[in-house]
Amino acid sequence: MVKKIVILVLTFALKINAQVNLVMNPGFENYTSCPNGPAELPKCIGWTHNGSSDYFNTCAPYNQASIPNNWGGFQQAASGSGYAAIITYYSQSLNFRELISQNLLSPLVIGTKYFVSFRTSLSLGFVENANSATNKIGAMFRKVPLTGFSAIITNNPPIYSNAVINDSLNWTKVFGSFVSDSSYTHIVLGNFFDDNNTNINQVYPAPVNHAYYYIDDVCVSTDSSFASNFVTGISENHENDMIGIFPNPAYDRINVSTTYLINNFEILNIHGEIILEGLMNSSSLNISVTNLNDGVYLLRLNKKYSSKFLIVK
């Protein structure tokens, strides 16, 4: 009987330990100071980059490096209040890649199977001039931090998406597994394939093809279910979840309901341009969108709370 009790206790302890995320600051929540410009990922504690990756947080100045409205586009955090952003393709520079990296809580164990997940969303921002989508966004592991401005081209990272990720409305989960062949201490995220092995979809025409993605909720664990379902936390902007838009997708009108008083509204296109606005004093709206083209739009209320919707005609 004593032996059975010991075995049960040990099994329970192993199960708890398996449900640990080895990535430090996985949701880009903790920072030394708020970002207020480009290439400021190092302000996010523990995260490094190869020269120019971006950091966004709700604490930042409005319409700069903030969330959901920033120069990269419009997107709520997958969870929590922060995310990073990287370039996965840039037609003007051969094999140009932005990479981000973070320490692991403990080195990977050789011969152990690990499950890796992160969430990503395509940005089609006006200031960033991003107009394309790619595949091959993934993760690899190293024993040393990132240094310099060079890309890491291997064409064989252990984790990557073979499908082109073209969803700018929602977050897409990238998930995979591998057996560690070394005692790696750092995870690196980005596109590790060269241009010839990367598929590029042009979302809309532009002189330069450029793919830019938000990154959030990074996880490395020996527990498959834990890694697959990992989220850092609940968004701080709870009132964003209390905006009801119906119908969505819309055709000629949208009906908007909230739990708070609406003083003003704005509708913005994917370039960040305000194309419709008005003053209100109500908790509900009925807005005509007859003159708007098909596509993704952002409804912003009181200059603060926002939600995306689609127009399909």
C-alpha cells in the first residue's frame, strides 16, 4: 500500500511539471519601459532580436506602438496586453528576415520530445506598408542569444507553418513537435527559409512586396495539450469583448451594441485611414456601410475600444 501511494504521488508530480511553459515572458507582457517607436523589442524583458523587430503594448502612446491601434495595423493581443512583430519577407532585400528570441527557463533535454506553439496574425498596416502573406513562419532553437543583423537560413527548422498565413482578422496558431538533439537554451521565431523556398501571396498591389506578422503567446512544453492550448492571460481591454456587431460579415448596414455609452465612433480601413465617423450619445448604433467596398474594417468607439468586422457584397 505504501508503494502504491508513493507511485501516485510521483506520477502526479511529473504531470504538474510537464505543464510548464519553458519560455520566459511568453506573452510579451513584462517590459522595462513602454515602447514608443520601431525596433524596440528589447524593452520587452528577456526578448532580443536581430536588429529591427517591433514591440507593441497597450501602455504605449495611442496610434504609435500601442494595441490595438498601431503603425503596423489593427489587432488586439491574442491574450494579455502585448505582442511582438516581425518581417518574414521583403522583396527589396534578398532573404531579409526579422527574428526574435527568448531564454528558456531550463535547457532542453536531449532525446526529449517538446511541443511548441505560438500565435500569429498578418498585419496589413499603412505605415508599415505590408501587403503580402507568407508561409514558413516557425521556431528553431539555439545555445546562444541572437546577435548582429543577419538572418538564419537553414530551410529546415523543427517547427514551421507550411501553409500561407493570410488571416489578418484572427490569430492563427502554429503548433508542432520535435525531439531535442541538444541542450538548447534559447527559442528563436521567424522565417528560416530562403526566398526561393518561401511562398508569397500578394494581398494587394504595391511597389514593394512586404510581409509583416504579429506574434503572441509562445510556448514550449513536454505536454502536448498544454502547449496547444496555451494562452498568457485575458486581454486587459475587457470592454472590447463587449462590442456586439451584427451582421458580421455585413452587407449594407451594421448594428452595434455595447455595455457602455458611445460618445463617438470611427470606421477605419486596413491602411489606418478613417473613412467614416460620427458623434453619438447611445449604447447602440445602426450604421450604413453601403458605400464601403468588400474587406476588413475596424470599428473604434470612444477613441479607445475597437472590434473588427467584414463587408461582403
